[in-house]
Amino acid sequence: MKLICPNCQSPIDMDNVNIATDLAECTNCSEILKASELASDVELREGVGPPVGSPITFTSDRTDADSFSIPRRGATRGDVRAAIYVIFWVYCVAVATLVTARDNGSLAVLLTPFWVVGLAACRGILIGITERQELRLGPDTLFVIKKSVISSKQFEIPYGAIKSIDVECVVTGALTWARYAKHDTRTTGSQTGTLLATIAHGAQKTHVGEDVSEPEMRWLVKMLKAVVFKRTGKRV
């Protein structure tokens, strides 16, 4: 691992690094630096490039204003399959509602859960096709911003509250399966679900990069771990 002085950009020889005290000295400008912070900078620099062909961008100006940008992905084959299924589902529910309402209007209310499932699936598909994300790396807080044609959300996650960052197998339900239709179902251990980059903080879990490929997720997780270590000195 090659450590670089952030002040003069000169390489720091490992003979001038004291692991026990976590200090490193730049012989060019005589600056005393924290070795662990320099190491995390190396991790960020070496991992700056996402997988080949990925549209994800990482912007760093060597300040505390770094950010990841994940553009919308548009419709994939998985989204098209899900859309066909949902259209058929809604059609069947609509026909059943009309027939039931004609014979006994009060019984049509019993079909409400089926409408909820169908509309939630439509919403999930639209978000999956149009959502773009930005991960802003503030001095003390990670800001996760998600925007689509039907919703806009922002999550503020203090670095100190982050317990883990990893790619997890997440079980999807009747109301959420269509959101992740572009991914194949995976089995990890005894759990079957969708692989998602997950940030565990406090009692909550926030998913990021839901529409990117598995290699992109793992790269994003690696980068976020390096950021948290740089900000807090804690490995997650």
C-alpha cells in the first residue's frame, strides 16, 4: 500500500510510519499525519473506478463533499416481465370487481387487498425504472437521496450510528417484489430473496443502489466502508 501526503502529494516511505502510534511523517514537508486516515484515502483512490461499463460516478475534491451519483436505469427485461404480470393481475381484479359489484356491491370490498397489491406493484415498477440516487458524504453524516417520477426521499445517516454495510439477501413481500424485479432471486444460506446493498444503522436498515448490478453493489459497499473508516476510524 502506497501512502501519499495530502499536503504535498509526496509518497511516504513505510519506514516513516509508526503503526503502534498510528502516525506517519512526510519527509518532504515534515507534516505529521494519522496513518489510518492515509490508508483509508488509499482505499478510496484504488477503488474509485466502478466496474467497467457502470454509469455510477464518484466525485471527490479531497474535501468532505464527496458524492456518488447513480443515474436511472430505465426498463430492463425483468421490469418488462413484471409489468406484463401486473397488467394481467390488475385486469383480472378489475373483471372480478365488476362482476362482484353487479351481483353484490358489498362483496366487492373484499377485493380491496388485491387492488392494493396490484397498485403497489405498479408503483414499484415505476420507481425501479425512473429512480436516480445520490449519496452525499458529509463530514459527520451520509445523505441518501432518492428521486423518481412518483416519490422523493432523503435519509440522513450519522456515520457513528452505522453498524454494518454489506450486500444482504433481502426477502421481498407481496407489496415490494416488483420494485426489485430486475434482479434474479438468490438463495443465501436458508434465505431466498434479492441481493441489496444495505446500511444497518441504529434499529433501521437503508438500501442503496437497488437498481445496480451485483458487482456494482459490492464496489459501492467497499467504497462506503472506506468512507466510514476515513470519517470515524471504525471498520464496519
